[in-house]
Amino acid sequence: GVIEYINKSLNSSISDEVKRQHFYNENGQWREHEESLVKVAHLHSISPFAFSSCVLSSYAIAEACIDRYCNLYSKKHDLKIQLSDIQGKGIDRALTYLEKVIQVENIKSDGLHGKIKVVNDLRNDLIHRAGVPSNKNAKKYKEELGVDLSDEGIIEILYDNAIYIHDLCDQFIRFVLSRDFMALPSEE
């Protein structure tokens, strides 16, 4: 998918530029060699930002999918309580709606939900804190998601992290949409 394409494109660009570096070096073109070194450094710095964007997109898609599911169900069954009537934000609000209003069997008790909460915290740190997590969150990201910090203390999403988090979001959507209803809500 997209993550693989980004990874392949960046690696290809880096490889091409390294070949130019060797050519410039062998032919005594020092200025061009120096410029090529800078280009490679810039290409390496793009990866974490590109993969962070993929993570943010994967999470946003999961959140939108679950919200849409709640809204469609509510409309189809003409429920009096809407998703917008529930307090909270994001996926947690939608899951509360599914459990309390639609009465889907426990979703929040699953271990996958715990990982999605960590992804939500990661998302919030990427968006609201410019990728700088608290020490507690940094430890949690490392332990739960395998995400490290750069030397500057900024969240550094690598290819494997982006794939793992994308797969978590996909699994969570499938998990939520596969839950059984305990009973159809009463239509008072």
C-alpha cells in the first residue's frame, strides 16, 4: 500500500543519490559531493515525517469508520440517542455509544482497545505537542508500539512502526465491526 510505496520511493531516491555521491567523489567533484551528502541527509529526515503522516491517516480512517458505523446504525434503526449526544471524543465516544446505546458486546475490555488507546495518545502527541511526548508516554510508545524518540526527543515513526500501527487500526476496525449485538435497543 501507501506505506510500502513511500518506503520504496525514499529508499530508491537515497540509493540514486548515494550512487551520484560515489561518482562525484571518484571524479573529484567535491562541491557536488558535498551537496549530495546534504540531499541524502534530507531524504533520511523525511522518512519519519512521511511515516508519521501514514500513522495519523490510519488512525483517522479507523475513527471515521467507527463513527460512520454508529451514525448509520442509528439512522437505520431510528434511535433517539445519537452519537453526538454522547460525551467524550473520538473513538472512545463511539465505543461508548456502541456499548451503551447499541448494546454491542464489550469492546473496551479487549486488549486491542488498549493498544488503540496508546495509538490515540501517540496521535495526540504528534498533533498537539509537535511529536514531543512526556517521559511516561515515551516509555509507553516504546513498550507497546516499538516507537522510539530521535536524539532530539521527538517521536520517530519508522517504516516498521507505520506498518504495525496501520495493521492495529485495521484489526481494530474489523474487531469492532464483527461484534455481536447483545440485544436490539428498545425503540421506545
